[in-house]
Amino acid sequence: MPRYCDFCNSDRSDLLVAQKDIIHRCAPQDREFYLRKCRDCGLIYLDVDKDEDLKCFYPKDYEFYSDRNLYLYKLRYAISRAVSTPYLNLLFALVPFSGGIFHKLLQPKKKDYVKTIKPGKFLDVGCGSGLNTHFFGYRSSIYSLKKRGFEVIGVEPSPEVTKITQKYGLKVLPSIFELEERDFDCIRMNWSLEHAASPAEYFKVFKKLLKRGGRLIIAVPNYDGILYRIFPDCVEVPVHTYYFTPKTLEAYFKKYNFKIIDRYSFSYPDMFILASHALKQGNFIRLTSMQTIFFQSLLNKFDAQMLGNDMVYLVENA
Ligand SMILES: [Zn+2]
């Protein structure tokens, strides 16, 4: 039976990638998964039966499901803040060969859009344990936002986190579709929309839950990024069900009447090393720290063209 495209309902598609679960190794290793690209709108999706339960293919030990690291999260955040201060950069510049300019090149430009949101009703879809966030650290977690006066609700399908979220007094539901509250000022999906069974269903719910003028923050891997151009079959199947590009994600924003306020993409050399390991290709395995610095500075140039490995959007409910 043909699968219909989530965005445009077309049943015409081409096979793009056939791959096994090489990243988490939770699915049987003889099972291949298929990515298809819609011929009409270009959306790339995992071709599985809509009713197939993919939960059993998730690793049980995601870092984001744990609370034993709360102090570590805080410490890590404090260090990353400290090293990004101009004073420390000056210090780096004064020490020969540690290089102030190189130090700057080491970090891709990332903006945490949550900093632009005033305390209000905040929904975090895919919040994990609620104590840390992918790339943005402890400070952006719903636990930290709650302490700073936000009214927070999380959504996390993994039952592993329930004990932790209860311990920290966080309200976390297993599904966004069970939510009764309305009038949110902000909804965030940090690296979770690519796991959805149907992005369209999420966009319909966003329209219901968000205030007019409310903000939506979405971060997803960018299948248009340099990483996937070099390693197109380095795909996180079957846990990632959609492989967005700026074009296909922005098409959803347009269809559901969200106005783009800001966007950026970013990359880390580590991702290329992990990809070459997962695919058992040795090209990127060994990089000296100097090579890493120059590789990062090269990647930063692509990031500015929206060709980074990950992309982040801040949009408004128009
Ligand atoms: Zn389509």
C-alpha cells in the first residue's frame, strides 16, 4: 500500500536511502528501513506502516532521561558560559598558541531563542527529564525556567522520566494530544519533531494551543546540511521518521500560517567523526586539534548558508 505524504498527501515518491539501525542498534540488525522523498513537495520520510509502534527501537539510556547529572549539567553550563566571556577570550589571546581567534572559531554560533521569551505559559515537547536541554544546557530546561517564573508543562512519551519529573515537581504528560490547557506563550520542540508520526498533526495542535502572536521554537537535524551531503545514508532510523530541509520545514510554517522571525544552522566536527564511525568509513576518524579548529571554521561558513547539520527556527503564530 502506498504511503501518503504527510505534507501534501501525494502517494508519488522515490526511494532515497535504504539503511539499518546503525546508530542505536536497537532494531534487529537484518532489518532495513527505507527513506522516501515525495515527488511533489520533496518531503523526506521513513516509509513504515503508520500503525507500527517504533517505541521498542528507542534506547533506554538516553542521557536526557536521567537526573543523576543535575549538578553536572549546572557545572557544564557555568563552564561554557565562563569560556564564552570576553575576559576569558582575552586571556586566551594573551597565551601564545592558545589563540583567542581560534577559540572563537571552535564554537559554532548558536542562539537560545528561549532567552527572547518573557516568563509565561511554556510548553516543552520532548522535554526528557526536564533538567537539561540538547545543546542549550541546564539553563534552558523547564526545571530552570520554572524557577525563573515560567508556568511550564512538558511532554515526554518515555515512561523512564516519570519518577524524575515527579521528584522535581514538574508537570509532564505523555502526549501533546492529551493536553487541555490553551493560550501558551511559547511551545518548544528541541530535536523532537523529527521523531513525530505526523508533523501535520503537531502543527494543527500548535494552532490550537498557542496564543495569537505566541512563539514556536523548532530545532531539527538539517538533511540539507553538509554532513548528509557527504554521508546521505547516515540516518537515525527508525527513531527519526522525518528528514527536514529548510525548504520542507518552512513549507509547514507557511501552510499553517507561522511567520519566520529568525533561523540559523550549525555544525560540529564531532558529528562527521561519529558518522564515519557509524558507517565504518575511516576518512574523518583522526583529526588533530589544529585540524579540528580549521574544520570548524570551514563548517561555520556553511552554517551561514543554512547548510549546517542542525537548524533552529523561531516563528510566530500569525
Ligand atoms: Zn509531499
